[in-house]
Amino acid sequence: MADLTTLNTQFTISLAIVAIGYMLKRARIIDKEGSGKALVRIIFNVTLPSVILRTLTRIQMDVAMIAMPFLAFLITGIVLGLAFFIHKGEQSKKLRGQYIMMSLGYNVGNFAFPLIQGVYGDEGLKYAAMYDVGNAMVIFCLCYILAVTYSAKEGERPRASFVARKVLTSPPLLSYIMGLVLNGAGFHFPNFFSNLEETGLIDVIAKANTFITFLALGVYLDFKLEKKYWKDLSKILVTRYGIGFLLGIAFLLLWPVSLMARIILLVCYILPVGMGLLVFVVQFGYDDRFAGMLSNVMNVCSFAMLWLVLLAFGG
């Protein structure tokens, strides 16, 4: 488990990198539309897949890891049912769809991975990686279907072939599939690509994920909060964090597996909205200002909550 010095140091470093990204944006050295999007593409297509491959090809499966994807489906089902109930009175079909969609999906790879790796190393990262296998299916299948169904284009429905192509061409999801297949086959990368000293090509690229991810979070950080969004935003926050904490604490107290696995599950349950959903918002013409505000508020809230959770249970 992590000691308090390691925990506080990792969170301080992470916060400092976020601050650097924000200051670079304010100084107009980096901007959201150009450099910011380039950073996100590098994370999504290069550094995050490298972290996933390196992690999954080294782990030995246990009961907790096998259960993680199904626990991602569990909270999705509960939150989805509650979101349908809470937002059923929304007159606008488009807004109702956006609120339901953005109640689902967690930013595991880009938000939790760097923190968990910094605090627990690859031992903790393996549980988060397995949780994200289920979470990725939720975002790229269920949330995509919701995005299309509730979009402004009347009568349009998701084509199975198009959804399958979107899912199977996602670099992180492909990395999960490849990593699990290679793990099951007992495959190990040659030393040039990955080794225990972490000097291989994949290792070097994976190490860059933490810095680039938190730098990008700083670039996208925005303190402009519009009052008209607070009512609907608060419903999503209460739904996500309320169910996340209740379910996470229940598993923390009752699930008979390692304490680390239970802590990682609680962490995954209180993460901010997944970045893939922000892509869907733009793609299908939803309210991107609301989505951006929700993302920023949840990034700040989740960062603080993760620090408190790990401080309370992970020390």
C-alpha cells in the first residue's frame, strides 16, 4: 500500500503539472483548439495504449481483476436507471439525452491511470485497467447509441456496423483486447519493447502519459461557470457521486478481496465524465458549453475526492 509521503508527493506533482498547463494556456503558449487537441490525440492514440499494453501483458489475473469489468457494468445500470427517472420530465429530447448520456462513463485512462500508477505503481494500475475494459464498452457502445438516438437528427438510429467500426477502431480499446489476448497466450514483449527495468520503447512512451495527461487537463481547465447550468449540472453530480460513493463504500466494507482492489474500485466510481463523451457532444450537436462546464467541475471535484479517499484508506 502507499505511504502518506508518496501519496502527498504524487498529488502535489500532479497538481503542479496541471498548473503549468493552465499557465501555458493563459500565456497563450498553448491553446485548447490547437495544441490542446494535439495533446489529447497523443494521449488517446499513443501514450495511453502504451500504458495499457505494458500493464496487461505483465499481470497475473485474480478474482478481483476478472470482476472489475462487470462492476463497471453494475454501476452503469444503476446510474442509467436513476438518470432516466430524474430527467424524464425534461421537455427537450436533445437535452434529456445529453443529461442521461453524461451521467455515464468514467475518465479512467486519462484521469485515474496517472494518479494510481504514481501512488500504487503497476500493482494498482492493473485493477483500474481491468475496470476500464468494461467502462470503455459503456462509453463506446452504450453512450454512443444514446448520443445518436437523442441527437437532433430526427429518425436517425445507430447502425450496428457503424457502432462496431467505432468500437473496434478505438486505440485504447484495441490495446485492451490485444493486451488481454497476449496475456492469455503467455506472450512477453522482447526487451527492446518492454522490460522490467522499464527502458524499452513501450515503457518510455508509457512514462510520458502522466505528464502529458495532466498538462492537457491544465490546458482545458476553465473557471468560467454559468449560473443557468447549475440546476441540471447538480443533478448529474449528485447522481454520479452519490451512487459512486454508496456503491464504492459498500464494496470497500463487504467485498472479500485485497484492500487495494477495493480502494481502486471506489476511486473508479468517483471519477469525472469520460473524455469520449465530450467528442460525442461535439459530433452530434449537443450543448458543448454545458459539457465543458460539467467536465471542468468534475475534474476539480474528483481530484479532491481522490486525494481524500486515498488519504483515508490508502495510507
